[in-house]
Amino acid sequence: MLTEIEVFVINKVKELRASNNLSQAELAYKIDVSSGFIGKVESFKYNSKYNLNHINKISKALNISPKDLIPNKHL
């Protein structure tokens, strides 16, 4: 079961990925994971989630601050 903050991060990454016109495969390549991993994270059928290293790499790939992927208030 994913926590609220994990769901928030997953949804935020998916939203930003889409708004940057990146496919799951393109994001996966940029953060050095398999495209299947991104698919599992975004599907919510699995317990897959991003860790802090992923968040750091995603922020670099999207040219944003890691803070942009984390809620600005308590969930």
C-alpha cells in the first residue's frame, strides 16, 4: 500500500513528464531505470515507487528542484 506522499510524488512526476512531452521510456532512459519500472510506478497496480535517488535524477532530467516533486504542506 502506497502512502499519500508516495501517491503525490508519483502523480506529480507523471504530470510533469506528460507536460514535458516525455514518454515513460524517455524518462526511464534519463534516470537510468527500465521503462517497465516507470510503467509499474504509474499504474498503481504494483507497490513500486520512486526513492530519493530517483527524485533527484527526475528533478535533473526535468530541470526542476527536487522540492517541486514534494508537497509543500503536510498530507
